Amino acid sequence: MVNKERVLSEFFELVRITCRTKAEREVADVLKQKIASYGWEISVSEDDVGQKIGGNCGNVYFFLKGNVAGAPSLLLSAHLDCVEPSAGVEPVLKDGIITSAGDTILGGDDKAGVVAIMEALRVIHEQNLPHGDIQVVFTVAEEGGVNGSKNMDPSWLKADFGFALDSSGIPGKIITEAPGQNKIDVIMHGKTAHAGLAPEEGINAIVVAGKALAELKQGRIDNETTANVGLIKGGGATNIVPDKVEIFCEARSRDMAKLDAQTKSMVATFEQVAAANGAKAEISVKKAYGPFVLAADSLPVKTAVKAAEAIGLTPSTEATGGGSDANFFNTYGVPTAVLAVGMSKVHTTDEYIKEVHLYQTAEWMVAIIQAASGMKK
């Protein structure tokens, strides 16, 4: 059903485009130009999120009017940005597996999702397949904080339910649960002094921070909850007792009560250890995104399962420990499942994807569009 040669060619084309977070303009323009060249009756727009976050591109929206009256409207989404190193990607296909040729990522995260959506649009148009309204949202700045969807105006979303194509795993896998996340930033304030002449007059902020970290509950807390210390920086010279150190942490859970409890526990640990050592902990807690849970009988899950079975894929539902644009889409009132697109070892230079999974994901998208067209709002 899908044009495999076209899918592979477009995947190679897109991963070769450097598209780091907040610098997605080139790949966005390529996609806009492709849609314009098809001569379809499809609207193209871009929001002002790029300006809000200091990037050079906003979220890109395509809207295709349906040809089936009364069918629900679909949201299909993937993100345009990649993690580093993303410049100079040269994809290589060998024995059915696509990798990068050098010391870069491949970019299947998330160009595999982008290509699947683009091919699905082409197929339903070329074959005049039935479909409801389709809204495509290619988000920016997903990596490092899902800032494209976080900063969008929710009123731009015009769908009844949707799918974010942004998970590793074999096509057929459906993510129905994802955690919320809190960012916990700590500044540990000590007291400076000369390390050789009067160290007893100082309070070493690095040492106090270390004591706090030794007591911190982190890592795998339970099957729904995790916590991590991701970055620490401070100090200036070995002959100065440092009076300041910054610590950047996160807590995640698919249960809001557990997320709140873990966050409070981490805050209390920093505050208590600081006070016991004559220091002070300045702490900022910010909600990054909320969790979501989709029932087995929800529209996204039923549709994805039916479509997978229709094309011979084995559907499965899973929970994840990662966040995505779907967290915000669900918060905005558009029930959205995350779908696997076949990418593996993402965010590393060992990233790869099987060629067949590119085609299966595109076929799954076509089947999802057709399955939804037979439903009623």
C-alpha cells in the first residue's frame, strides 16, 4: 500500500538535515514545500512558539478536510528536532538496518514518525481512501522539555483524539500511560573562606550538597516513580571554600500523589541537610508536564489496536517512564496515545532502525486513518 522507495528516500533526505532543538527551520520549510508541491487542498500554518522559546521555528500544522461525513477528526503528530550530535548525519542501509555512518545520531527520533505521517497523507490522497478531518502537528523543541507543545496555544488543536509517533519499539506498541515530571532546582548556599588560611571559617557548599545527595531517595522508587540528579555545578578554585553549588534534579511518576510525595521528600532532604550543616538550600520546583492514562476502550487505543490487527501487526499496550508531546495533548483535552515507530538506541550514536519498521509504521498510519473514518463522533 505504501511506496517503500519513497518512504526510504524521504527518511534519508530528512535525517540529513541538521535540526537541533530550537533550530528546526530548514526541515520545517522542506515539509511545507513538499505539501505545497502536491497541489492538494490542505491548509498549512505555523504558530509563534519559536518566538516564545527563542527558537527559529514554530510548531507546523497541516489540516486536511475529510471526505467522510460525521467521522471523528484525527491528530497525527511527530517532532522535528533531534538531540546532538545531529550535524552531518549520513544514513547507511545494510542488511535491512539503517544506522548513521559516523559519530552522529541517526535521527529516527523522530524522523521515522514524520515520514510515516507524510506517507500516510500521500497514500490516502493518491488512492482516494476514506478519511475524516486530519490535523497534523509537527512540533519543535520536544527534546529537553517538550517545549513546543508546552508553549502552544491549545485552541489550535482541532481533533477529537490523536497519536504521537514518538516511541522506540516495534510498530504495534501503544503507550497508554506516561508519567508527569517535576523539575527540582537547588542552590546550596554555604560560606566562602580561604581554603589554606581559614577553612574553618567557611561552609563548603559542595560538601553539604554531597551529604544531601547521599541521603536523597533517587533512581527507581517504585514501578511508577523515578527520581534523578542530572547536573551539578559549582566552585571556583581549590584554594577557596565554595559558597555556592547548583543541583538540577527531576522526579517522575504516573501517579500524581506519588509524584507530589517524591518531590516533597527531595525538597525536605536538601533543606534538612543544609540546616544541619549551617548552609541554606534555595529550591525551585516547577511542573514540567502532567501524566496521562488511557483506558483500553478509549478511542485512541481501540483505533490503534484495530488498525494494527488489520495489517498483521501484533498490538500491545504499555506504560512508559518518559514524557512526550502526548502529555500536553492529553492535558489540552485531546486523548492521545504514543505509538512505536521502530527506532532503537535513541539519543546515542548507536541509534538504528530496521528498514521494514519504516514501512510498517506508515502502513499503520494509513490503517488508523481508515479505521477512524468508519467511526462516528
